[in-house]
Amino acid sequence: MTKHSIYTMAVAQVYPHYVTKAERKGRTKDEVDQIIRWLTGYSQDQLESQLQAEKDFETFFAEAPELNPRRVQITGVICGIRVEEIQEPLMQEIRYLDKLIDELARGKAMEKILRS
């Protein structure tokens, strides 16, 4: 079975798109970083190191210090698929991140995005 191409893609390649999507809607890079830190447990320095090292999504999530247990509360549709129904664990983690960035771009309050 071949890996999905997103697994081997560097997070640093996609990250600028997350930031651009957020900024187009009046949100900030800091908010994008906050979301990623919340989801993965990376500190800001660790996140920046992962981006600089151009770690792929598979490694990025495998090395995450602590995936947030509240991430299972993330529900909804991304790319036409319900995130809570995705069977492949790594794909689900990637889609959780996509969904959170989507919520940010749609103007949702950070408290709600972070499932506070």
C-alpha cells in the first residue's frame, strides 16, 4: 500500500497556505501557531524547528509532544469528508488541523476553536 502524498509533504510547504488563509480573513499567524501548538503540544520553538527542518506530516505528528485529547471534539466536514469518520489515524490528524484552520478563517472565536 502506498502512502498518501500528503504524508510525505513537508508541513513547511503547507504552513504558509494556512497563514495566508487566516490572514485573508483578518486573522493572524500567531493564531495559526496557537492552533498548531494546541493540537500537537509543540512549544513555539519546537514548532519553528519542525518547520525549519521541513519535517513531513507523518514525522511532524509522530514527533508531536502530546496530541491534545480534546481534538476528538473536532467534528464537521473538510474536503467533503466528516473528520470524525476518517479511519486512517494520520489522515484524521491532518484533517483535524485543516478543520481548525478553516474555523479560524471563518471567524470562529479562539475559545471555541480550541474547544475550551
